[in-house]
Amino acid sequence: MAIRRLKHTRTHAHACMLQTPLDDFQEELVIRPLHSGDIYASFQFRTVWDADFMGDQKVSHYRLFPKSLGQVITKFSVRELHISFTQGYWRTMQWGQPYLPSPPGAELWVWFQDTVTDVDGTWKELTNVLSGIFCASLNFIDSTNTVQPSASFKPLGIGNVTDHSFLRYATLPREIVCTENLTPWKKLLPCGSKAGLSVLLKSEKLFHSTFHSQAVHVRPVCQDPQCRTTSMELRQTLNVVFDLHTSGQGKREWSLFKMFSRTLTEACPLASSSKVYVDVTDNPQFELSPATPLLTQAVVLGDRRTYSVYDLTQQASFGSSRSLNMLLRWKAADGEMLRPLLHSERYVAGYGLQAGEIHTLIYNHHPYRAFPVLLLSAVPWYLRLYIHTLTVSSKGKDNRPSYIHYQPSKDRERPHLLEMLLQLPPNSVTEVTVEFERALLKWTEYTPDPNHGFYVGSSVISALVPSVVAMDTNSTLDRPLFSSFFPCKEEASYFMRVYTEPLLVNLPTPDFSMPYNVICLTCTVVAVGYGSLYNLLTRTFQVDEPSPGLAKRIANVIRRFRGVPLL
Amino acid sequence: MAAPLALLLIVAVTIRAALFRTSLANLISERVEVVSPLNAWKRVVEGLALLDLDISPYSGDVFHETPMVIYLFHFLMDYAEITFMGAGVKFSSLHLVSQFRKQKFALEADRIPMDCLELIRSPTEMYYIPLKVAMFYLLNPFTIVSCVAKCTCGLNNAVIALFILSTMRGSALLSAIFLALATYQSIYPLTLCVPALLYLLQRLYIPVNVRRSSFWFYTLQYLFMFLGSLLVLICLSFFLLGSWDFLPAVYGFILSVPDLTPNIGLFWYFFAEMFDHFRLFFLCVFQINVFFYTLPLSIKLKEHPVFLIFMQIALIAIFKSYPTVGDLSLYMAFLPVWNHLYRFLRNIFLVSCVLLACSALFPVLWHLWIYAGSANSNFYYAITLLFSVAQILLVSDYFYAFLRREHHLTNGLYLKKKDGSEATLVLK
């Protein structure tokens, strides 16, 4: 009898376990002090939605995944969606590499499912819907700033699509990020801004920063190791860099309260994990309080870093005051920062409003390794590129790219797309130069402030960078010889994307107050031509007989009556 | 005759070769007065570079030349400078145009009143006309800068010159072929079909009478040859790249004017400031404006087809959609042929002063707008207007002088009024 009851409870418990929804939510915050004295905070909120899109199921049950995004994904058959809004430019040489790079302004790239028949029409509708969801002017994305990269933006989720006709990429470098974009972004979180790490996201402090970037990444991931079913993963990231000098106070000291004017009180109840990581690799320089016994090591961006972990799901983290406020106090000056291996700059050269040159400089700071990078440039149609003037030189010598994909622009229809695979020699600067000519647009095509200039979106450099720290060819560790001949560390190279600065170019402008005058004057010139030719064609030469005076004419009339010869 | 011509050729080639070697060549090939989006050398190089990258040159909006140019420069890329100089030299072969004048002299000698003998040109005067024509073309600064910039309108001018030469010689087939080639390059020489036909009919003593079958027979023959050559050229172009992309890229571009790069013509600023609603209407008006003077002019000048050719070329150069100074130099080269009209010209001083002043002001005001930023586009546009007005005045002045000379040739030079005093002639 007892055995039978035990079996019954076990099967009942098993059944309950099967019905438990598999939606999962994790949140984390990484705080990394930067060498220039600023501090970098990176939030990541990850929601996994148990919905299989590879199959044919209709999805209607939303638990943790936001319904607005879920409906967009199902309606437009989106496989992957990546959208970011950034204010400010990431200074790689002063701050190192970001965890998730993003270009200034708005950037949107989408992989559609292969069931979509009209990709351009779906893209247009998708941008308009997203513009409504995020309160951003994404409706300015049209065919004149959308490109189809052929190699640079491979899918970040599972799936081995190779048909790039389902990929669309667009940037709006002029887009400004403000509180109106943050609020709908926060609404997508399961806990909103009420509990967990998202209580720190208050706009008055977040926008008082040097760099602010919020992004939404949706991609399919595997649910189990054999990858028989997939689920959708939504990652919401927010990167912010607070400046040391503009936040008041002379000495170098940071705390959660100083950065966000809030402290943490509890974890989000819906989260399965809620952690705060503080990068303590440079620990001798600063002290962290409250201390925590948990430490992890991770290889991030080619560098082995140590992190102190605060687990917010444990009540002990909050201490007696029921709030967590980390304090970092510096005692000594910083040592050398690890120089980022890949770095780039871009600028416009030349003078005047007729022509110019775009120079892109790509730096490879690796001491002995050369590696290839993919450079993607999308230039608007009103800067007419001349591809025969493209020169690529490294260390003063010509460096021919091994792969060039160039799609010339069509006026008022699509922009230029230039993708190249370049091999960067070790410890060198590679300069890519291309000449362009500035077009005169119709007067209605200029923005209301035409003398501000026109923006050219950031170039994207994608590369698999060999890391310096993790590569260890001279190891003296105790390992068998057969395993250590070829360098085969897992962290030997990492994927990196670097965005250049956006460019601001001036175009020649017509006089906007003159349309009526121009039409009148030009038509006058045409009429002068017409008039003189008309005269010469319709009239003949005659001897000029002066017409007689009035008296003579009256006399002639009388004489005609009398029948007498005229005067 | 041969020695002065050879000397002239040597001088012209020397000037061009010297300028090719200096840094001025790069400067000149960037000037918007000399090159336009249709015929810039930079765009030819760009089109060939795109072809090397396995992309059709017509897939973008940079290359607007005909496929024949691709054929030609694919092989002559390294000899480009020599090609352009050769085109200019070939033009001077136009000296054979003097032949027709001798014929005209023989025809007219018995029709004119006695006191008009001074209006007729003596053979000694006419001996030097070919040299003067060659000089006016080769040493014209407009031609020199156009050649140094390697603008393909030099090739267009050479084709039109060959067309005129073959028409004068009376060879209808060659004339039709060269005219088809000129029309294939830019659409506007289509209007030259009518004067060529009139000249050939006149040469064969076929009266221009719509009721005569010989007129229709010859006209249809000529048109058939012309249209046939044009069709052959277009089909050859299709087979070069295997697609019809070149039709909208070349002819659609010339007719619909999407590119508003400033030049010396009237179209760019007009369509930059045009309301979108009326754009198509004014585009049609401006394009028809180039073609519709053909019929009235050919009715008025049906006995003088050579002057008609000159008028047509001048009107095309003024009113076409992307004019350059190379188009100007083509009709200016013909002015010595009519230097006997000098006594009847009324505005020649004004016109020459305005043309000189505008030519000097173009680069100045361009610099002020684009580089110094202290002027705006209106300044450059004003000079464009003035330049067009001066050219219109020049053409209409020569037309007036020509008509007046014809009137004197039929009615006598010294006309008297009814009371015997000296008369003035007016247009009524």
C-alpha cells in the first residue's frame, strides 16, 4: 500500500514538472572601472521564451516574454532582430573594448525567416512598427539607407542561413536617445522598473553620462544539448559610462548610489538568477566594500579577468540594512591598461563643397599576429564614390583586399555598399581611402537645417581577433607533448565588432528662397531665344517708309474722294 | 595651303601636349564648365573599373556613356591623350567645307543685281577660310581645355565634323552613318537630319516639293539608311554587355535630367528649385525647346542648308541638358565661314564682351560659392543665364545678318526710298 502511494506521488510530481513553463529570466550587472577614472556599467536582462519557431505552432501564450515584441516577431517572421540606440561615441583607446559594441545613433539589422516572400515590404512594415514600440523615428529607414551586407552580419543565433537576401541592415546616425526611448525599453522587462536591477535605471542619472547605449537582441537558441527544439532568447542590454569629472567630487570614488542615485534592495522575484559582478582584476589599486567571498574568473575579450560576485537572490548579500550599495575607493594610481588589439578611426579629407575623400584607419596592435578583418561601409547616394580611386595601404605599401563586394548606388534609391576583406599586418596601421563627389540635391530633399550637414553612418569592422593573453605558445605547464604541439586554447581568438565614427559632410545648397525667381528668370532666357528667332522667322525686310503726318493723311482721304492724285 | 595648316597642327598639338604634362590637367578635368556627368573622363575610368570588378557600369548612377565608348577605351586606355588630340586634328579636315562655297558662287553669279558684287566673296578670300576654321577650332581656349580634360565631347565633335564633311561631299550613306553615330552618342544631333537631307536634295537638283515622288523616294532612302545604322549601333551595344541597361542609363539620363550637377546650361538650377508637381511638365517643355526650332528654321532656310546646320548646332549647344564649353567650340569654329556677314552684324561687340566676361567670371564665382563660402549658388546661376543670353544673341545676330544679305542679294545693296533718299531696312 505504502509503495503504491509513493509511486502515485512520484508520477504526480513528474506531471507537474512537465507542465511548468520553461520561460526563464536572468539579470546581471557588470561594473568595470576604466583606466581614465570613469566607470562602466553594463546591464543584461535575458528572457528565454519557450516557443518553437522552426515548427508550425501558433504562439499565443506569453508569460515572461513581452507580448508586444512577441507579436512583432511572429507577424513579420523574424528570425533575428538586433536594434540599438546609442548616445555618444565609445572611446576605445581610453576605455578598452565594450562588452557589446554599438554605433552612435540607431542601428537595426534583421534576419527574416526564409518563408518571407517580399522582404523589402516586410522590412518597411517592421521598421514602422518598431518605431512605434520604441518611440524612435525608425520610420526614416527606407531604401536609401538600407543595405544587404553580403558577409559582415552573420546570424548570431542558431541556424545556418547563407542566403543574404533575407538580411537587412540600416543605421540612423542622427537619431537621439532620450527618456522617451528608455521608458518603452524598460516596459519590456518582466519586472518592469519595480524590482531587481532595473530599479537602478533612472533616466536623470543615466542620461547624465558620457556614453549611453540600450539595445534589444532577439535570436533563436537551443533548448537542449542536442538542439532538437529551439526557443527565442531576448537580451536587453544597457551600457553606460559615467564620467569622473562631470559627476562632481575631486577624488576617485564610485558607488552605486553615486552612479544611479539608488541602491539595490531585492532581486526580481521572476528571475532565476540575479547577480552583480565587479571587475576586481586591478584590486590592489582599489578596495571594494562590502566584501564578498564569491569570486569568478572569466576570459572576456581576450583577457583573463577576475570578478567579485554579489548574488542578489541570497538574502545575505543585502546585509543588515536591507540594501546593497557597493563602494569602490581608490588608493593608488592605475597601472597600464591592456591596449585594445583592434581599433579604428575615420575622417573626411579635402576642402570645398565639390569633392572629398573618406579615410578609414584600422590599427592592429597585436605584436606578432596578422589577422583578417571585414570592413563594411554604407555611404549615402549623394556622396558619389569613385571606386577606381580606392586605395588600401599598410605600412606605406599597397595592400590589396582579397574580397571586394561593391554595390554602386542609384540616385534616390539605394546607398553605396562596400565590403572588403583586408589582411592587417601585425603592429600596423591600414589606411583605406576613397574619393567622392558631393551632389546638389533638389531643394525639397534638404533637411530644415541644411548647413548642419549630412550624416554618414559608421563603418563596421568585424574580425576574429587572436587574443594575446590566452595564447601561450611557450607553456611550461605539465602536459603531455602530444596535446601541446598546436596552439589550441579555447579562448585563443574572440569575435569583435568595431564601429568607426559617423561622418558629417556638408553639401552645396541652392538658395531656398528663390524657386519662383529662378523659374521666372530661366523662362525669360528661353523666351528671349524664342522671341528673337520668332521675329526673324516670321518677319521680312522692308524699306522703312515713314508714315505721313496727320494733316497729310486727312488731306489724302479728302483727295481720294475728289479723285485727285494723292500727296 | 598645306604648310600653314601643318604649322597650325604642330602648334596645336604642342600646346595640348604641354598642358597634359602639367598639374593643370588634373585641375581642368575637375572643372564643371568643361566636363559634365555625361562626358567626364573620371566617369569613363570609373565605368571601366566597375567592369573590371564584374559589375555592370550601368548598375550605378555614375557612368552615362554609351557602350561604344567602353569598347573604344577598353583598348585605348593608355593612349587616351593621343585619341583626344587626334579627334581635334580630324576636325580640321573640315577645310573641305570650302568646296561648297565655290559651287554656290557659280550658282548665284547670274541672279544678282550689279551693285551687289561687293557682297560676293572673291575666291582669294575664300582660299583662307579653311585655315581660319581650323585655327578657330584648334586654338580656341575652350577646345584646348576640353581636350586637356579628356572630355568625350571632343569625340562627339569629331563625329559631327565627319558627318558634315560627308554631307558636303554628297555621300548619303556615310552621312547617314555618321549622323546615326552622333545621335547614338547624344540624342540631340537628330535634328541635323533635316538640313543634311535638304543639302543632299539640293545637290542632286531634286526640288523640295511634297507632291514629287522623287523627293519622297530620296527622303525615304536617307531615313532608312539613318535608322538602319542607328538600329545596328544599338544592337551592337546590347551585345556588349548583354542587357538593355544602357538605354535608361544613357538616354533616360539625358532626357530626364536626374543629376543636378552645376554646369553652364539652364537646366540644373531650374530643376533644383522646381516644385515636384510641375517637374515633368517643365522637363517636357525644355526638351521640346531643343527640337522644335527645326521645322520653322528649315522652312525659312530651305535653300541654305549649310547655314541651317550651323544654326541647329548652335541651338543644341545652348539648350541641351548638360552643355559644356566643348559644345560651344563646335559652332564657334564655323564662324569664319560667314565672316562676309560681318558688315551686317549689329551686336557683335556686346556679345564678345559678354562672352569674355562670363568665361572669366565662371571660375571666380564657382570658387566663391564652393570653396570660399562667401557667395551662394545664385551668383554662378546668374553668370549661366548671362552666358546663355549672349550665345542666343550671337546666333540670332548671325541669322539676322544672313537674312539681310540674302535680301540685299535679291533687291540690291543700296536701297532707296520712294523719294530717292537712302532707305533703312526694318523687319516688319
